[in-house]
Amino acid sequence: MALDNVVLGDKMKREADRLLAQIGRADSMIVAVKAGARAEGFVLGLETAGALRAGDAERLYIIFETALEDRLKALAS
């Protein structure tokens, strides 16, 4: 699932892209988990502020979780 499936303003999209990039370039599991936690906090903040359409928060959570899982698998091998 890509960010294209989520309606975000320009500034929010740039931040989501930045967070995905942080997860993707994490050089250790600890750094990856921290980046994943930041991404989750970002989504929680947007969700709490009512800045997302119904369903977009869940899609963002899935996008970040999938990216984190993929990075952790890559670091483990």
C-alpha cells in the first residue's frame, strides 16, 4: 500500500515521506523501531486533530507498520 492511497495535504505528505525514509534507512533494529514509533505518533496526532478522512488513519498505520516490518526483516538477515 502506498501513500498515494491516502489523502494528505502537501506538508503532511512530505512528513509521511520523511518518516518512511527514516524507517527505510535505519541501520539497526533500535533505530528502526524508534522511527516506527515516531511514525505512529505522527498518525495518532493527525487522527486526534481530525486531519484525516475516515479510513486514512488506518491506511497510514498499515503503511508505516509494513515498512517497519520489512526493515526489521532486512536487518535481521
